Amino acid sequence: MDRLNRPRAAAWFRYAEELGLGPYYLDRASEQSQQPAEAELVTPAVQVAAAGAAASRVAQAAPASKPAPAPAFVPQVTGPSLFEERIENDTLERVRADIGPNCTRCKLHKARTHIVFGVGNPKAELVFVGEGPGRDEDEQGEPFVGRAGKLLTQMIEAMGLRRQDVYICNVVKCRPPENRLPEKDRIAPRASFLFRQLGVIQPKVVCCLGACSAQTLLNTNQGISRYRGEWFDYRGSKLIATYHPAYLLRNPNAKGEVWKDLQKVMAVLGLQPKKR
């Protein structure tokens, strides 16, 4: 480079350094010695594409994995709610009196004939809980006295017990219109009375008949097939759910499954089946 252009070039290089362009004017030999390895020159986009291709090859070579098992059902039974009334030395008579003969807490009172409170041994080790009274129960004021009630009596006797040995009640105490399942807003005012009944009796086993009672006591919206025949802890009692006798009248083939559930109850209570 001649003497006239050398100062101009030097000024230009200083300007490039101020811009942070680096010493790109080094000779090619030095530049080549400082270049990274070929693998280091791979751009991030190329690296991502290569990683995706490798993952695809691994996925194709690996055998198909089994689907993850469904999570176990976990009920939300943690004890009495802060909003539930706790009455010291409570009794079934007091619960019945608090309901009163003319209860109007929910809409079910408009079409009822009798309040169906509950029946049986107040110190029973086994309590059956249904959903609500039907037409026969509404007329007689006693739970499970219709066709489903007769089947329940047969189930109890097959366990080696009598109807008067157990306690039988429902979630709601008034008949739902056309024997439909009780609605949530109608369960809420009455569920506290069921909780009090179970609190007074303190049974060893609570057997829920049908999804409605099980969902109420386990605080869930899951269908009964998720937890039927399984044991749960319910405020000091063991709880099990099985199909409602009314369901068995429509589906007799399910009686065998219910009998298996009742045998589990019998094992806990130390009962022997009635000899035929």
C-alpha cells in the first residue's frame, strides 16, 4: 500500500473497531487457524432440524408405549364442613324435630305426602343410604317399602341380618317429582340432616345405594362405576357404594356384582350368609 493511502486505511480500520466489527483485517492464515470446527458452525436452525429428525428416527424404532393408567379415584371426604351445624349430644329424635313435620326448605315439599326420615336400629353397625323416597315410601312415610324396598330386605336377610338390625335412610326426605333423581339444589338443604343422622348412629359401615348417595357422601360428580365396591373412610366409618335395588330390578344381571359388594361388608362385620 502506498504512503498516500496508508493513513486513510488506518483511519478506516479504527472506525471499524469503534463499531465493534473486530480485527477482520487479519491475514487469512491467522483467520483460518482461529475458525471454529465445522460442527460449531452449524446454525441453531440446523441443530433443531437435526434433533427433530433424530427424535423421529428414535420414535419410529421404539415400540409403541402403553397408555398411562387412569388416575385413581380420590374422594374429597375431609371431615365436617365449617358450615355444617355441630350439635353436642345430638340424637335422631332431635334431628327429626329439627326437620319438623312441615319442612319447606326446598321445593320438594310441594308434592309430598309424608317426610320420610329413616327407620331401623339407632345403634346399627350398618347403615344403608338411598337417594330419595318413591311413591310407596311417600305414602307410608318409611324408606324402601316398595318393590326396590322388598329387594333390599331380601339382600339384608341374605347377609344374615334382619331389617330391624340395620338403619335405612335417604339423602333427601321428600319424594322427588316422578321419582326423578334429586337435583343438587334440593340435596343441599337436606344433606346436613343425613350427615347428622350418620353422626348420631356412628355405624361401622355405610353402604351407599346408587350414585346419588355415594356422590353426596364422597363429594364427587364421578359415576358410580369409578368407585363401586371400593372402600373409603367416611368420618370414622367405612364406606362402600353399590348399585341401587331399583337398578337391579331393571338389570337383574348386576345382582352378582352387588352380592360381591355385600360380601365385603359381611367380612368387615363378621357376618355369615344366611343358609338357604
